[in-house]
Amino acid sequence: MSLSRVCRLVNAPLVMVVWILWGHDIAVSAERPIADARIAVAANFRHTAEAIALHLEAHSDYQYNIIVGSTGKLASQIINGAPFDVLMAADRARPQRLVEEGYAVAGSQRTYALGELGLWWPGAGEPIAIGDLSALNPREICLANPALAPYGSAALTVLREAGFSERYLAGLVRVDNVNLVTAMVTQRQVRAGFIARSALVIAAKRDTVQMDETEILWFSDHEPIHQALVLLDHAQHNPAARFWVEQIDHPAVRELIRADGYQLRPLESVGGG
């Protein structure tokens, strides 16, 4: 057995293994990632980010840790010193703000996905119209907190455009992120909720939530939700973090994003967010 074969068999970072082989003492240095990176990810992109991490780890010596939260909370944590390396936001405003305030690398921000908002209202009958929500008590409708989550902000815009009063909107149930909206509707804690299209696609893949497409009103006539990433300033010399940002435009990674229900911008218009 060759020494290189022994090295491949060993997988215990930061230790030295002494292997007695054919009467000889062979000191083998354990394999470990060359570098790792902490990727802060908007909640709606969690499953896709995990798939991307697996793909990149399989094609590099890097390792990735995915941290999930609402875009607003993640950005706030970065400003307060959280040791993240890349932010995958669900908007363009917060990555741009981080650049302007010196927390992220100028020119590294780019749009990686275009999300779509929908209203999921099981049992409403079809076709669903946004104005029909007026028949519900506002406590029966859920959205992600607009102050923290871009999908929630988009939902609030749709409702205002439909003529709902500020008093009515103030009574809506607000949760931390758009994934929790899906959970609230699934558990029948509310009757209707504003969800991300990716929630429907991933639910179908995992067979974890039963969704009927006819029970969802997609706002395809509205501007899609531009989700942008940015490389954080302290990570500009981290090869794992830079590799993540660079590979987001790779065809295999773009296909992972598309397959989870997102639209993609043409590559020539991706840069700059």
C-alpha cells in the first residue's frame, strides 16, 4: 500500500496518525480542508445553498458552513461583527449598504437569483384574487416581517397596491422569514400566506408539504425579487469564500438555482447586482 493511499484513508483533521504497516512506523498527516468559509444565507435560499455547498466541496478542497436567517437580521449581525464570509441576501439593498459602509468588498456584489412571490390560500377556490383577502380577518393572513425580509416587503407592496388600508395591514401576522410563512399555512395557524416559489418547488422535491398549484396566486406581473450576494471585507483573502462567489456563475451552480424555482439573469448582466 502506497503512502498516498494511506493518506487518502485518513480523515481526522489536526492530528497525526501513526500507522504500523508491514513492520514499519509511518507517520501520516491527516487530510483537512485547505480553507473554509461561513456563508450567511437568506432563509428562502437555504436548501439551494446547501446543495451548492455539497457541489463545491465535491469539486474543491474547501468546506462551507451555511448559516440561515432573514436578510435583515443577517446584515445586522454582520455590522455587529458576526464572522461571516459571504452574504447571500434576498435583496440588493443590503449588500449595497454593506459595501457603502465598508463591511463588504466593492464590486463583489451580484444578483445570483430572481425570486417570485405568491399568495398561498388553501381551500379558497379558484381563481384566487388578491382583493378576496378582504373577506379574511388580518390575523388569518401571514407574511414575512417586511422590516427584515424582502419577500415580506414585496408582499406589503402588493397589498398596498390592491388598496388595503394601513389599519388592516397592521393586523397581519408577521414572522421572521418567508420559510416560516409556509410552515404557518401548512400547520393551519393561518388561512393564507405570502410565500416564495422556491418553497413550492422544494416542498414537491422533498414531499414534505402538500401544495396545490391552483391554490396559489403568483405575482408574475410584478418585478421579481432580486437576490444579491456580496463578499465580506474580512474574507477578501479567503480562497474558499472567493471560490464560492466566483463559482456562483458556473453552469452547474446556475442549474441548481434554476431547479429550485428561481429565475436567472443572463450572465452578461449578472455583475454589479
